[in-house]
Amino acid sequence: MEFFSDGVFAIAITLLVLVLIETLHSEKNETLLKTLQTHWQSFVAFTIGFTTILVCWINHHVAFEYIKRIDTRFMWINGFLLFVVTLTPFPTAALAEYFETDGVTAMAMFGFNYFLISIAADSICTYAYNHHLIEEEHREFYSIYKVIYRYAILYTLIAFLICFVSIIIPIILYAILFVAFAAPKKMAMAIYKIRISRQK
């Protein structure tokens, strides 16, 4: 399952570059440098989309590190995450194309994609924990992932709603999200140590 998932992540992250290639097919008779300057939004969107899928891939591997068995339902839940990941290039392209003309709608579409990703990540961890797909000695630590991704749902929902009011604030919130989930295991370990110290 991990090999298949990695393949889907690789394809999704590769599709993002098509947004950049599309900028070279400009109907205007411009120089290459002028074309690149005109379509700077595409490069920003590509960077955001690439980072999004990369962070998803990192978290996917971290979540699977302690999963030792799977069942059919879990495969469907993982499939939902892969569906959302493969969908990411579309809102990324929309954000690049409509950032100036219809930025609110484009950002909202992009933000809703984040919301779906957080739901999928939470579903994977929650199902694996509740259906004992994890070895018993790791269950207490793995429960931290449940907490992290459950709060991520609320966080991305708030960021999505703010998209209809502002464009800049959600970008800042998503940047914070990138940093927080760039090393999910370290974050979970820090929370776990705090929990253990309080129990003592």
C-alpha cells in the first residue's frame, strides 16, 4: 500500500509542473523573461502546491510507520487521501490563474482542498487507532497523532472560512501549517513528553 501511495504522490507532485509549462504557451508575443515576469503567480502556486503534497507525503509516511496491518476499509480511507492529493494540482492551477481576477474564490477552493486533506489524515489515524491496526506498545504515542490531525481539521476549516474575507491571512495560516506539520513526529514527541510529565 505504501509503494502504491508513493507512486500516486509522485504523479501528483509531477503534474504541478504542467502549470508552469502552460505559461510558456502565451498568446502574446513576449520575450521569455517578460513571460516569466507576467506569470509570477504560477511559480508561487507551484511552490505552494509542491510544499502541500510534500508535507502530505511526509505525514503519510509518519502515520504508516506504526501501522502493522490493514483491512479493506482502511484501504478505502487511504484511497480518499490519495484522491484529495491528486486533486491538489487543480486548485493550485486555479489559484495561479485567478489570483488577481477572482482571488477570493480561488483561495477558497484551495483552502477547501486543505480541509479535505486534514479530514483524510485524521480518518487514517483514527481508524488505525480504533481498529487496532497498530501494535499495542505504540498505541499511547499514536493517540497523539489523532489529537494533532483532529485539531488540523478545525484549523483548516477556520482558514477556509477566512478565505471569503481575506486572501493574505489564509496564506499566512497555511504557511504556519506547513511549518507545524513539516516534522509531525517531532511535534507528536514533544506533546507526548508533556503528557508523560503531567502524569508523573
